[in-house]
Amino acid sequence: MNVRQWSRDLGMGVRFAFTGGREGWIRVLLTAVGVGLGVALLLLTTAFPTALAVRDQRNDARQDYTYGPNRPKAANTLVISDEDTAYHGSDIRGRLVEPEGPRAPLAPGLSKYPATGEMVVSPALKDLLDSDAGKLLRERLPYRIAGTIGEPGLIGSHDLAYYAGAKNLAQHLDGWRTARITHFGPPQVTPRDKTDPVLLLLVLVVFVVLLTPVAVFIATAVRFGGERRDRRLAALRLVGSDSRMTRRIAAGEALAGSLVGLVFGTVFFLLGRQLAGSVEIVGISVFPSYLDPSPALAALVAVAVPAAAVLVTLFALRGVVIEPLGVVRTARPRRRRLWWRLLLPLGGLACLTPMIGNGHTSDFNEYLVVGGVLLLLIGLTALLPWAVEAVVARLGRGGVAWQLAVRRLQLSSGSAARMVNGIAVAVAGAIALQMLFAGVQGDFTKATGQDTDRVQMQVNLSRGLPFTQAAEKFGATEGVRRAVALGSTELGDRRFSSDRGPENSVGLTVGTCAALREVADLPSCRDGDVFAATGGDRDADVAKLARPGRTLHANTSDGLRDGRDVVWTVPGGLKQAHAITSPNGIKESGVLMTPAAVSARMGSALTGAVYLTLDESVPDVHEYVRNTAARIDPFSDTMVYAATDRSAQFSSIRTGTFAGAVCVLALIGVSLLVSQLEQLRERRKLLSALVAFGTRRRTLGMSVLWQTAIPITLGLLLALTMGLTLGTVLLKMVKSTVSVDWPSVLSMTGAGAAVVLTVTVLSLPPLVRLMRPEGLRTE
């Protein structure tokens, strides 16, 4: 057939779609809404990598860590201090700033720096501070709000950040927390680390798993109203069109719906893009301007969706005989064949099998991975119609509702399978991802060594601050059961300087007898004692330096400048002690001192740390501690202890996966509702006729529930099998132990069932309206 004939037939189908009366418009609208939802999610997905890249660029642009040498004060210098904090689990980026000249670099998003005692904040932080939920945070940030940070200085619409004006920051310069800078941005261009092959595998599988249900739904949406359309096409046969021409006209109708769907999808995308600026999903927020799809990918979507609509329609009509007097569909159809449906998942396994064991190397083939996962998931959509047909053909007798549901499924098992295909693919992919994440998380999670039973928080204080008095204030804080303070520095065989250090050094820890017992096993102790603790990694240094009569030098250098020399002579009555693991997980040899043995000059060289045991049942206990720390020392650093620490890349991929899963589940829920309403509309006259003959509405409602429950049960069972298979293969690829996290697997299966149950409940009110006798009217 030539191109002109194809174009003419497709064009006729497009005209029929828009000029076929109310039925034609309804079908076009249903198809457009379904396709539009899928297109919107595809566009959001294509824009997601761009959004993450823009977030990274914005974050790099506001970097103020230069890691450079100490700069002298000049007209173009700015002293900036890191005052990051956290509030109710959310990180807050805080900076104290003091411009030292008229050409001091201006932070992105600011028009000028705030005066001393004032701050400029992000819009999200301003809303938080103005709300009742920000009461404790306002105590920690005693600055007057003088303005807001512009979008160029933020990484997302829910970014919590502030810049506060300060003075005399230069005396706190240490090159790490407080620095003098001349520009913002990354300190130097460094090559990015190569992505771990396992992380690359995760990214590939995540994209395939999240996008396949969308593609399945778009393919389903273009077949909305198929039965009514085929009956209308019989009239075309009556006036002389052949079967091939009729199929092309039907494809033209689907093409019309998909083209309108592209328009709807663009509108939905723009609405979703705007909505994205007001929501935060698992800690990620973006500005609407971030969601800018790649032109090439957007063009691919614009071409692929209409092409898929035509191909799917032609494929669907291959088994339908459209004759001049009707559609031969209700006769007993030929049983679906199983052999070719098994080829798809078997082909997927054949693609993935060579990759087993190569997941930890850079030799694995990305195309085989993507192709294998795609074939397995698409194989699920091919197997489900066969499974539904095979099972419902053997279902026995039951009540009236059961019989109505079973008979309907026996006559149109394909429609029922198409309705649950998307949810089955999503659940299968989610199960495989859960298994893969659970299997490899150990590779990206390391133990911190922190003893969370002994200590739950640690507060690091500035050098020279009286840490014993600070511990008393922390002990009086609400929710704190115990506060232990220790001071520390280094002792060397010669003076510490920024350009040259001592040849040998050993750690010095100062605290009360009770505090020192947190880091060493002491034979006996009273104030004024000095101990040499051994049993750690630096026993040789302790033996060399901790000799009575030897003069040692305390570390007073902060890396940028040298303090005055502080010396200490090892006393003769040095006691021996055995080092034990401290609350922060470190077992270190060194010198231990009680307060009475520490001179005033030595005390100025000590950096204090307070270890806190908390009553976790007290609400906001962490915030009370942070507020106390801010009052004692604005430059303090608070840490919440955790038994493990997880890779940032792994966590970001997992977070992005959950964000995508939320969007996909929302789409599937809406798509199922549209599909359910379309099927109810197709059967409006039948439902009205049953009610007119005396069938109870409750019976019809139960029949609709059974029609949904039977295929979704089969779909979830098949999804469980396919998901476990795919998860097992993926785990073997990364050489991880094959194990099933049954709570996660069952929760994903339950989530799929919950979506279907919710859709069924929402479809009951329209069902009641369709069962009215007025539905028997015809024109």
C-alpha cells in the first residue's frame, strides 16, 4: 500500500474521531486524558536529570570552601563561617558573613549582605520561622529577618538557608569552619569520580522499571472505547471499505486521540511543573524552571507516542473480524498461545545471564541490562492475558455477582488484563528494586563505631572555651540525662607550626575522673592525677614521649596561623592506664589529665567536646540540645550519633527512586480509574437492562468488585513471581547473597492491591448513576 493511501485512510480516521458525534468525542477525550497523563510523566522523567544537574550547578555556585592558604584582609575579601544546623530532621544551611571591603564577593541570590544582627533567609525558612512549628528554631537564630535569598542562591523551593551578619569573625579563622574568601564557587575544577558500576546498574534498572509501566499504560489508553469503535467500523464495511482500510481508519482514530493527548500531556506537564515548586518528595525539592526537558527527548516522545498509538491499534485489530453486519468478537475466540509469550521473559533472562558476576566491574553491557529488564517486564504484560483467560475459563459456579463477573471476564479477559497490566509491571519492578537495594546496601553502608547506647549526641566546642562549665549547662537542658565533657589537643616533641610539625606527637585528653573513665580503664583517680594510657594504636609514641621530666609542646596552631607556644613537662608521678573504646568509636593511646593538673595556658589550647546521653522520649530533645549549644558557643558543632553511615550517591539514587515510584503509583491510580470508568461506560445499557429486570444494585456492585479482584490477584501473583526472578538475577549480577526481604515485598504487593481497591471504591458512585433506567435510551 502506498503512502498516499495510508495518509488518506489515517486522515479519514482522524476526521471520524472529531465528527463522530458524542461517542466519538468521548472516546477521543478518554484516550487523550490517558495518553496525556503518560506523556506528562514521560516529560517529567526526561526533565528529572536536567533538574538534578541544575541543583548541582546551583550548589557548586554557592560553595565557599576554598581550602586555600590564609589570605590577608583586602578590599575584595569576605570572612564567612559555616553555621549549618538541623531542625526536625531537615538540614539548614547557615552562614555568618562579614565583608571586609567594598569589593567583597556577593553570595548568589543576594543583592547585599545583611547588617550585624540581621539575616536574609530562604522563603521556605521564612515560612518555617513565622509558623508555630518554628518556635524552637527562632530561639537558635536570634537575628532580625531583613530580606530573602533569591532563586539563584537556592537549590530548591524548600531549601532552608540563611546568611547572618556578624563582626569580628576574623579571630575565628581556622581555614575549615571559618575562612577568608575572594570568590564563591568550587575551589578548583576536579575530575568527577567514576561512577561505581553497581550504582550505574541501579540507575539503569530504576529508569527501566519506572518508565515501563508508563509505556504500558499509554498503550492501554489508545484502546479505550475499542468495542464501540469496532461496531462503528462495521458501517464502513457496509459502504464498501475493505478490512485493511478499516483497520487504518481505526488507527487514524487512535492517532487523533494520541495527538490530543500530546496537547493534554503538555498542559498536565506544565501544571505538574508548577506544582513541583510547592512540594517536596523524600527531601528533594526543585524550582519549576529546573524542569526543562531535553529538546531531543521531548521530540522523541512527540514522535513515539502517536506512532505507538497507530501500531498498537493495528496489532489489537489483528484478531477482530469487522464485517458489514457487525463485529465477530463475541464468538468463542481462539485460545491464546503460550509459547511465544514465554519467549519474552526467557529472552530477558538470556540477556541478563552473561552479566551474572559482572555487576562490580566496568565490563557489563548496559544495553544487555536494559534489554533484559525490558523483556522480562514486557513479558509480564504478554503472560497476564493468557493467565487470566486460562484461570477464568476454569472458574466454577457461585452467586449471581460471581457468575456475572466470571462470565464478563470469560468474554473479555483481554480488557481485564490490560487494566491491571500497568500495576503488575510496577509491582514486579518495585519488588526487584527492593531486593537489589537490600542486597547491595551493605556495600554502601559502613559502621561508624559510635556507641549509640552510651551517647546519642556530641557537641564540639571552640578552642579555649571552658568545656566543664558547658557540660553543666547541657546537663540542665531538658531531655539530657548525662553530660560528659572532655578537652583534647596534641602534644609533640617540638612546637607545632603551620608549615612544620613535630616528628612525634601523642594525644592529650583532659577531664574529670568520671569523664576520663569513658576513654580509659583507670586503676584509681583523684583530681590532679596524670595518666599514660596504652592499648591503642599509638603505644610507641606514648612510650617515647610520656617520660617523666620531658618537655612537650601543645598544639596551638589552627592550620592558618600559629599561637603562642605552650609547653608542659611530664610529671614524675605518671600513672598507667589502659585505653578503652570511647563513645565515638575510637580507642586511642595518649596522655590523660585531670583538671587540677592543667595550667591556665594549657587550658587555652584545649578543644572541648561534650558527650550527651538523652531521654529520647522527650519531644524535640535534639532541638533543645542544639539551642543550648548555640547559646554557649555560636561556632559549636552538634552531631547526632548513628550506628551506620550510608554512601551519599547510594542514598540519592534510593531517594530518587522513591520519588519516582510515588509519581508512577499516582499515575497508575488515575489511569486505572479512567480505564474503569471507560469499561463501565461501555456496559451502560447492559447494566441498566439488568436493573430493569430486577437485579439488585448491590449484586452488580459486587460483580464489578469481582471483575477487578480476580485479574488483579492473578496480576499480583505473576508480578511477585517475575519480580522475585528479576531480583534474583540482579543480585547474582552484583555477586550479592540472594535473599528476599519479605516485609518489603509484601508491602509493595499490598500497595498495588490498595491502589486497585481505592480505584474500585471511587468507581462505585459512577456505577450507581449508570444503573439508572434512563441508560436504556438510544437514538
